[in-house]
Amino acid sequence: MGILSDANPMAITGIVVLAVLLLALALWYWRTDPSVRLLLGSLAAKDSSSIFFLRGLFVPNNELFSKAPEDPRNPASGLTVHKWAKIPELYSVPDVRAIAEMLQLVLSVNSRLSFSLLSGETGRQTWSEDAIAIGPHYKSLQILDACEPKLVTVRQPAAFRTVQSSELFEAKEGHDFGLIYKGRHPASHRSFWVIMGLSDTGTEAAAHFLHAHIKPLARLIGGGAFAAIISVDTAKGWEGSVLKSLQPKPTWWRRLLYKKLLLKLTTTPWLKA
């Protein structure tokens, strides 16, 4: 007779249940990754909420215009112009793509997150709720100035400067920089993020970089505040981005344990998410 035929049926059932639980735990770990949840912090908490701040673009008289065929049944016919009234604000395509990247990232970890969209100007005094500022606008600069720790400043002409080392990352023709910042407001103790570039290309690349490399970044950073600056070849977009600065510097044991991850992020342009 086989070995299993002589075994206690209850023991066999227990082994099967244990195997299923271990498999479920492994799948949960693979999907959520505790280090990613730690880095996202309160954004990963169940039933949490967040505000996305965007750079609002307005048009005179709140009116927009579009072209369409005079006869919809005959696209080759002449064109006519349609007026769209009561359009108070627009958002740029790169900023919207950056928000899509961030939403995919956060919702993959916390599907119960509720969020709202505000323009940076409208939300200038909003500090009572976790928030992510997308793009170079008033709220992004306000977060970098008001939240702790202060790791990066923005100066003119367009450039990022690290506070600790005073290293300068200045945009030039064909080259941009993107910033990923996480800090905490000293009064409300809420978490605030900034995803911005010195131009639109940098904003979109920064969001994609964070989404694509959230796991190695989480292992290098842990759960604390940080500022990551990436360089962007504007001709290639996010595909030609590499990590140029990570503040504060990862602890010695993280640099040792994740040496290959850090080397890959800082030297190899990544080609896919």
C-alpha cells in the first residue's frame, strides 16, 4: 500500500490546508510587497484618501474651439468650427499621463483608495489630507518648501538643487530632470508627494520611473522621506532615464545588500515598465 493510504486523513487535510495557506501568503507577498507598502505609507492604508494636485491651464472666457466636418456623413466635406463654452480649466497631456501612472501604482496596492483632483492654485492652503502634486506648479513648490525634511529646492533658470550637497541639476536643450519627493507636513503630519520635471517630459518620466522601479526604490529607501532626481533624454523620454541622486543616502547595509539594484538604476537606461 502507498504511504498516503496509511496516513491519518486529518493529517493529510492539515497538510493540504497548510500548503494552500502558504501559497496564498506567497501570492500576497508577491503582489503587495511589504517594502512597497512601507514606502507608500498612508497611501497604502485601507480606506485612505488622497488629493492629486494638477497644474490648471485656463483659457480666456472659458471657451474652446474644435474642428469637424460640416457633414458628419461625409468626412471629405468642408470643415466647420464648434465652440465649447464653460470650460474653466484644462490639464496638459503629460500631467494626466503622470497621474495615470501614480493611480495605477497606488491602486495596485490599495484598491480602496479614494481620491480627488484639484488645481495647485485652488489647493494652496490644503494640508489636512495626504496629497500628490503632479507637475511644476505652485503647490509642488509649496510642498518642497513647507514639508520636512527639506531635501531639494527649485531655482531659476530651471534646475533642481540638493540641500545637503548643493549639487545642481540644470535642464538644457535635449536634457531634462525629474523629481520624486516624499515628505511630511510638520503641522498636520500628513504625507505629501511631488512628482515633477523641469519640463513636461521630466514630469511624465518621473512618474513612470517611480511606477516601474517602485520595488528596488522601496528596498533602498525603506519607509522614510526621500528625494530622487532622475535625468531624462528628451528625445527618448522615460526610456532614456537614470537615477542621478537619492537623498538621503541609503544606509550602508541597504547599499551593500541592494548594490546590484542601485547600480542598475543609476547606470542602465530602462526600456520597459
